[in-house]
Amino acid sequence: YRPPAPLCEPSGRAFNNKINIKLLSGVPGANIFYTVNQSEPTMDNYTACGPSPLDLSLTNTCLLKAIAISPSGHCSKVTQETYAIERASTTILAGVGLVVNLQKKEAIVKELIPQGKAEDSGKILVGDMLLTIDNVQVRGMTVDEINNLLHGAKGSFVKLGLQHKPL
């Protein structure tokens, strides 16, 4: 028996300064183990753990990974969500206005930032697969590596290679 993967509320998204997240398991008495350093959570490798529901706060961009362990010791599949802090508008760096989530080493557009360059272009859709940034393949990169490529001097341009999600 494998318990269901835990849920993250809210799901991965961009945030300002701090975001509060609740990790939930549908299994009574389950414990949740999570990481924020891109490693796989296990009973021996975790950032924190506790009984469901488990509350946490983030103040930095991260890939959150979580598992649920049932009272009988069975482990769920890994849930992962990307949470990206939005840079203050006073910084000299700017992004394209999208949040990327990793799924099986593929970068998938999770969210378009309202009134951001990506949304304004009308060419990028939630669910699109990000293939390249300025002709650099992003498959297998970490979220931080992808975010570094997506940010540049205000007014600069990046060339994105995308594969649209089939309708």
C-alpha cells in the first residue's frame, strides 16, 4: 500500500517577501518529511518533519519536495512545488514574468506573473515546456540555475525556446 503524495497549499507560485504553506496528507496519523534544497526527502534526509498538517514559511526561492509516511511506515511518492520570490521593483535585475516548475527534469511554465513580459507577449502559456534560454538547454538544470538565466539587466532581452502543451 502506498499512501497518496502530500498536498501543498497553496501550490507553487511567485510570492513577495514570505509565503506560508500547509503540507497535508489524506492519511490519518501520517508524518510529512520535506526538503527545500532540491534533494529527495526521506526519513534520513529532510529539512523538517512533523505530523500532517505541517505548516512552514518560506522567504527564498526554492523547490519544495515532500513525502508522507503512513503510521505503518509506507512512503508516498514525492510531491514537488516551486516557490519563487519576486524581486523588488527597485532592483536592477528584471525577469520575464514566469514561474517554472520541474517535472522529471523538464522545466514547465507553472504560472505567468500578471502584467509581466511573458503574459503580455501572449506567446507563453501555463503548461509550456521551457527548452532553452538564449540557446542554452535547460533540461536537468535546477530552478535557481533557470531563474538566473531568466533574469538580466532591466530592459534586456532573453530568447526562450518553448514547446507548447498539446491542447
